[in-house]
Amino acid sequence: MELTNIAAAVVYIAVSKNDATYVLLIAGLAAAIYLIYRTSFERLEVKTREAEALGRLHLATAEALATAIDAKDQTTHGHVRRVQIYAAGLGTVLGLSAAEIGALNAGALLHDVGNLAVPPHILNKPGRLSSAEFERMKIHTTVGALLLTRVEFPYPVIPIVRHHHEQWNGLGYPDGLRGEQIPITARIIAVVDCFDSVREDRPFRRGMTRDEAIALLLRGSGTHFDPQVVDLFIKHLPAFEVEIAARGLPQQLPAANVLEPFNLVEVDMAQTRERGCYMAYDQIKNAHREVYALYEIARTFGSSLNVDDTLAVLVDKVGHVVSFDTCAVYLYDEEQGYATAAHVVGKNATLMKSKCIAPGEGVTGFAMANRSAVNQLQPSLDFAGRDSERIKYRSMASLPLVKDELLLGALSVYSTELDQYTDDHMRLLETVTKLASDALANSMQHAEAESNALTDVLTGLPNARYLAQRFAEEAARARRTGRTFQVVMLDLDDFKIVNDTFGHRVGDKMLREMARIIHAQLREYDFLARYAGDEFVAVVQELAGSQVEELRTRIENAVSQFSLHVRADRHARVGISIGTATYGNDGETLDHLLIAADQAMYKVKSARKLEQPTENSIRSEKVSDLDQENLASTSVN
């Protein structure tokens, strides 16, 4: 300004005096002024470009960070980029300043930056949040604002991040602001963020349609949301959707006839610009999906000790990490020497159910025999004969289920589309099968322990504890239906002599044979347990008097006809005595019925002994001379 004043004074003097010296001075001064202004203008342009570059750098950094955050959330797909278009467009409609629109561009990208402080299992929980989890989720607003305080944005971004969950009625968080206390930029983000979020599918609900999302905004207008912002957003929504499509962004499908025609060349260019970004996005998202899937698998495996439940969980979770047409879990039985398909889902599941494979047989057998994963052999090797004609796949992978060198079985996945399961597929499957092997071993040990607790180890029959459970079930049924049942006590005669003569090993074998013989005489739905020592108890339903006697005779005859070969020409025999009691007539508790059946059994035993004194005496003499004759019991009492 001073230089301009001086130049004006010199021009005035030169004109008034008409002096050439002054004219030359004026020309030099004008040149100097021009040079100074040109230099200043160039510096200003440099500063402007620097400011613009810094602004672009801020926005590019925000976009990169937002892409990572968006990818971390397994339920969103391009959410922040769509919100950015909605927000900036709405800011323009409302006539906001350039700084405020710049803040909307950055704030739309960074409004959920605080999610970095929310644990992934809460952020991606497949269900509604508990009150405690929701409180933890709410910190993302304050944490996001704190994170951005150290970034010197040239526009007000932090108020957006902190207040985008405030509500028009003052019931939002974190500060409970109401009405126009809430920054206009935060009010805009609140509307467009809600609209886009509810249209995404969630594990616990489907995404809303466009019309449903609009209806939700209208219901919240004046309570949750600024009514003016809601009205303007809905009015200009078609134009925003055109821009989203023009940029090649993923979007939920709008209602029919919403999008107007747009320049396909511009779309192709926009999609090309976005492609690199979305390649990185997909990589990040896949990495988080993998971590989350494995977390869910580990968490779910620990929730049950039931073998069938564990197998169902395993197959379900495998489907979260690799694709398949059929998935089968084979459980290995060491005594049998082969594995059986215990759980199969997908194509050909019925044909493959209970399929047996020995170690070394087919691809699955190869995986079990070598305790290593296989994915480069033909699936047809798993199917022989007629199966190979009916069951066809393009590729498969099989992985052994092993816990501490103990072979539990194998997991096999089959595909009709994949050329081969990749190294990434195999890495994921190996992680899953390792978790599954631990869970399956625990389930099988639990099942074995539970079975042992209810099973007689020697005979394989239910034990006295199981008998008590079954009696309670039958008593409840009898009370409910009015139909009675019988408790049958069975006592082996002369079993002690077998033990004393031939030893406990032969005695144990005799017990097992007697369990088999007695069980064969009962109906499929009757119940037989080893009660104690050489005593068995059966629970049979709805037998009349003559039928009870028929059952008794049948069991006595079967036992009397059996002899256990011991060595050379030596055989061991036992007899059996049977007594019955009827529920309701002889008592209503297990103890009462066992006592009544026991008494009935000893009455029969005593009566027969009195009827056959000579035979019993002869039998006693014979069994005392064991070096000369076989151990024999001709009594069936």
C-alpha cells in the first residue's frame, strides 16, 4: 500500500512538471511494482496449492483410515463412502460453507474411527448387544474425537465425530445435546449414517429396503433426527444415488426406476480409480473375517461337550471359511479299525451317511493313515463301485483329526466347482481342524466318562445308576398313561462255584454270556441292567400273568441250555432264579419293587429246592469232585 501511494505521488509530480526524469522514474517504479506483485502472486499461488495439497493429503489419509475401519467391520460394505456422498451432497443443498462441507467429507469417513477401541467380538457380534456391550460400543464417539485432536484439520471434523449419535430430543450420547445445540454437520451425519446402516444385512436381522429405511427416518424425525435434514435428504436422495452409482461404489439396490441414465464412460473411469482402493479393502476385510471366524469357531467349540453338537458346529464353521458342496466328518474306531461318516451335510449326504473308510483307503483314508492334510488327489478315490458312478466331484480336501497323536477321524470337503482347494483354504482348514480336534477329544472323553458312569464295564449293560434313571422314566410314564410295568429280578445260581473253581476270568466271561443270553430273550424296548455281582434286573412293560411266566420259562431254558467251554472237556454251567414285581400292585418305588421281586425270586428258589432234594444233593456231590467231571448245575432255580 505504501509503495502504491509513493507511485501515485511521483506520477502526480511528473505530470505537473512535465519532466522527462520523472517520467523515467515512473517507468522504473511501475516495473518494480509489477515485479513485486508478480512475485507475491506466485507465492500466493504456491501457498494456495500447498494448502490444497495439504487438504487433499488430509482427505486421502482419512479415506485410507476409513477404508481400514470399514473393512474391520464385517457387516459393512462401502458404508463410509456412501455416507460421504450423502453428507456432502446434503451440505451443499443446505448451503453450508466450504469449510463445513470439507468437514462433512472428512467426518463422513472418520465418524466411526473410535471403533478401533471397540473389541471385534462386540463390533461384529452376531446378535443384539447386551447393555454392558452397548455401553462399551458408545465409547467410539469420545475415543474418535480424542484420536483426531492431534490432527490439524483445516475444517471442524471433531464435532462431527463426537456428536453424530446425539438425538434431536436430547436422549443421545455422549453429551445429551438437543435440537440446534447439536452441530448441523453432526445432525446431517446422524441421518445419512442411520439410513445407510439399516440397509446393511446383519446376522440378527435382514437389511431394510429403501422404502423401509425412509419410513424409519420419518418415524424418527423430530425425536431422533432434525426434521429439516430428514426432509431434504429424502427429497434429494435420487440424485445422491445417481452419484453413488457413477462412482462405481457398492450399494444396496434402490427401488425400481430411481436411477436416471448416466455417462458410462465416466462410470468406467470412476470404477478404475476405485479398483485399487477396493483391492486393499478386500484384503483387509478378508483378514478380519478370518480372525473373526476363527474366534467364533474357538468360542463356539467350547460351548458344548456333546459329540453330535461338536460335529454340527465343526461343519457349520467350516462353511464360514471355505466353500464346499459336501462336508463329511469321519470318526475313527480303533477297535473296529475304520472310520464312519458320523456327520454329513450338503450334496449326496444321504448316500454318504454311515460310509466307512479304513486308514489308507481313498483320499480320506490316506489323510488318516499319514496324519497329514491332502488336497491334490482325485475325489473319486473316496468312492468305489456304484458310489463312483453316482457321486462325482471336481476337487476335495481331507484333513485328519488328531489329538496328542491319537487319531480321532478326519474332515473332508468336496466341491463340484473348485479346481483345487488352495494353500489359503488348507491353512484355514488346518486351523479349524486343530480347534475341532481339541473340542472333539473333550466331547468324546466326556461321552466316554458319562457312558462309564451309567454302564457296567464288564458286561456292557446299564448299571444300577442307569437302572434308577430308567425306573424314574417308566414310573412317570405309568402315572401319565395308567399303564403298568414289571421289575424282574434275575439271580444266577451256583455262580460262586464257577468263580471258586475256574477263577474270576472264567466267572467274568460267564457273566458276559449270561448278559447276552438274558438280553436276547427280552423285547427290543425292554431294559436290562446288571444290578450287583451275579444279579440282573429287567424292566419290562405291560406283561400279563401268563406272559410273565412265559418270559421266566424262556429265560430259564436259555440259561440251562448254555455251557461255557473252559478247557479240554471241562464246561461250566449256572442256573438262574427269577422273581417279578408289578408297579402299583407291589409298590411305587424302585426299592419297594426290588424287595418284592427279590422275595418272589427266593420263594421260587426255595420251592424248587424242596421239590428236588435228591437232584440237588447229587449236583452238590458232582461239583465237589471237579477233577473227575465237568462243573454242572442241573438246577434252573
